[in-house]
Amino acid sequence: MVNGATDPVGVHHIGITVRDADRSAGFWSALLDVEPLWRKRLTGRYLGGVTGYPGIQLEAAFVGFPNGVILEILEYQTDDKTPNPTATANPGNVHICLEVVDADSMREKAISLGAKPVSTSVIEVTEGPNAGARACYLRDPDGITFEFFQRP
């Protein structure tokens, strides 16, 4: 059904699970040069039904991307946590791609804020639909992969 009641209307947010919500909100806010939209401890009973963790509480922050999509940062208040393997080849691994004007300067800024580079530098895309673009992968302080993408 096109434009019907069951069709998606857009991306509301991208959620990431982190070890420390304050640290991550600070990293992403500094990287994007924005203040967090919202920061709170979530305690609602509905959270257990949504997340599958009955009685869970979450430290949460919203940081806005320039296009209006929200980065939802969640720190689950439980001892039952195991970090995911960060290798981008692992099934289930995702990355966040940010379109930028200057990938080199954004890469350096991210590294200065504590990001770990995956790519040795900003790389030129030499084929496919993005030929001529420039891109690089990095990981935030929790190992979440993100990409800077600079159009040709």
C-alpha cells in the first residue's frame, strides 16, 4: 500500500546502546556541534515491554542530526551487558553514515574527541553509484561504527 496507514513515513531516530550516556551524549554533541535535545532517566513501566527487560531503567539522551533525525543514546541500567564485537563484517553490525562537507577535517575532529579510526585516512570511492565521493569509517567510544561521507 503506497502512502497508506501501514507505510513508514520516515526515520524518527537511530538508537545506540552505550556504556555511559553522559560520555556518549558529550561525544556526539561535540562532534555535531549541538546541545543534546533531551536527557533523562527513563523509568516507565512500558520500557520492559518494549525492550524485553522487565523493570528496566534507562539513562537516555537525544542528540539531533542536522536533517532532523534523532540519535537516541541509551544506557541500560542492568549488569547483564556484553559488548558486541565491533568488526563491521559481523552480521548484525550497523553503522551511521553522516554526510559532511569536509571528511578530512571531520575525521580529525572525531579522533580528537576520542573516536578510533578504522580507515587509515579518508578514501576516494573509485566505482559504483558513489564514485568520486570520499569516505572513512571510525568508531565512537563504545565501538559504534560511523562513517563520514563527502559527495564528489
